[in-house]
Amino acid sequence: MTDLELERYLTPYKPGRPVLTGSGIEGDFDALAVDCPFVFEHAGAFHMMFIGFDGQGYQTGLARSTDLVHWQKLGVILARGEGNNWDRLNAAGTWLLCENDLDKPRTLRKWQGKYWMAYHAYPSEGYEAGPGRVGLAWTEDEELMMWHRLAEPILVPEDGASWEQGGLYKECLILHDDTFHLFYNAKNRADRWIEQTGLATSRDLATWTRYPGNPVLPVPPPTQSGTGAWDAAFCSDPCVVAYGGRWAMYYFGYDTQHAQEGIAFSEDLVTWEKCPVPIITVGADGELDSKHAHKPSVIRHEGVLYHFYCACRPAVPGDPAVNLGDEFRCITVATSEPL
């Protein structure tokens, strides 16, 4: 791919301010932080599904916007204490079935008359505590506030290969040629792990088959060329879209110090070629994303590409919320043109 072809996928302009933050209010589901944006169009407005963290675990919220910059929180859509034994303590919604093509409005798609959400949950209280499992939820509520979770997870680490037996993370669910493709990242063990991205497919959302060549987006091999690579430890949080006549996977790489956004391309949703360098890098000391710039969600509107991501830096006095004692974790956006 030439630099000119790559340019249409890039968002070099950073306003340097949050579009969504944790509330900082004890008892709120997002008291400490917000994370993992998923932005789409619905009912004549833009919406963002996001994760809130309160120190005990993850819950899922929804926000609304008319301009993709100013957002109003609407409330919790996956709450603690609901669901089933496996997802009672945590429920992190990360993807809604929607239009694949960024050249079209990113509206939700129905299957069998319902909207569908992919989410994951951890078995214990805390920050990503224990091996995550993947589930599905559905709704017929046009307000998108009332969701029904399937009783059992659709993917569990115990059934996977060694690269994913430490737990499963963020999901990306797309429907293409009557087949559901579920991309997800996973870790190989509980500590000092690596994360890579795999694929499972289904025709009915009930029976899932893992791709035998997983992971489809691996970390670099442990050779001299891979040592110190910007994605040496993680290739995570897939965001797969059709754009520019090909499939693009926005994702983040992690080198054990900083997380940064990258992109890979595919013609068949199975074989992926990475761009060798990150497309959104961490900022300078003191900037909003000086620690991490990661967890992508992209949408195109009126010719402008918006790339939402989670930004992290050390906390400073005046931050609305502080995560894990010393981190400011928020959601921001980068764009292809200045706002």
C-alpha cells in the first residue's frame, strides 16, 4: 500500500481533550474511569457504548451525541448483579452488530428482528480479574437500554488453544456473506502474558468454530526483528471495518511500556497484513495520551474520519476521576481533518 492509499485511514489531528470521562462520583458505575468506546448511528443521532469502572468491576453504559464531540451519558445498559452466574460481577459490552462499510452510515443491523451485542465478563471483582469469557445479548428496545443476555457464554478460554487459555477480551462482531465473524483478543496465561487476536465464525450465533490458523493477528515472532517492536507484547482490541475497497482492522499494539494504535489490511478477513508503524502514537509528557493511546472505534461522517480511543496519562490535580490511584483514563477522538 502506498502512503497516499494509507492516508485515507489516518486521523492525525488530536484535539487533546476528552470527549467522555469517568464521573468521579462514588457509587457511579463509571466513578473511576471510562474505556472501550464503540460509536455508531441510531435513531437520528450518534451513540457511544462504553465501559465504566468503579473499582469493583466493569459495567456498560450508553451515551448520545449530535456532533460526535459533545456527549451526554444516558445510563447503564449492562449492570452488575444482572445476568447469570458467569457474568454477574462484570459485563463489558464492546460491539454491536452494525453496518460494516465506513462509506455508509454506521447504523445498527438486525438479525432475526433483534439488535445484537458482544460482551465479555470476568469471574472476580477487580480490574480484569480472572479469565474473561465472551457472551451475547440482544434487544428489541429501540432506545437500546434494556438488554437480554444469553444464559451461557459463546466462547470460553478452556476450549481454546494455548495462546488464549489465559482469558478472552474485546470482541468485534460482523456479519458478512451470511456468516458471523467474531474477532477477539486473548492472553496466553495469567501473568507476564502476551495478547493476540483470533477469529471464530458462526451461521446462527449459537455454534461457533475457531479459525484453525489462529491467531490471525499475532505479535511479532521472538526474533531480533520482533524484539522491541511497538506491538511486541499485544496485538489487541480488533475493530474491523470495510473501507477503501478492502477490510481494515484497527487495533492497538503494546510493547510493555506504551499502547498505541495500529492498522492491518485483508482481502478475505483471515490473512492480515500489518502497517509496520503505529498510526496513532502516544503523546508527549503531560498530554492526554502520554501513557496509552488504544482501543479503537472508527466512524466516518460528512467526509471526516473520527477515530475514538481510550487515552491514559498520569493523574494530575483537577482530573474529574482517577483510576487505580494514579491514572487518568478517558475517551478522546482523533480526526482526519481539524475539527
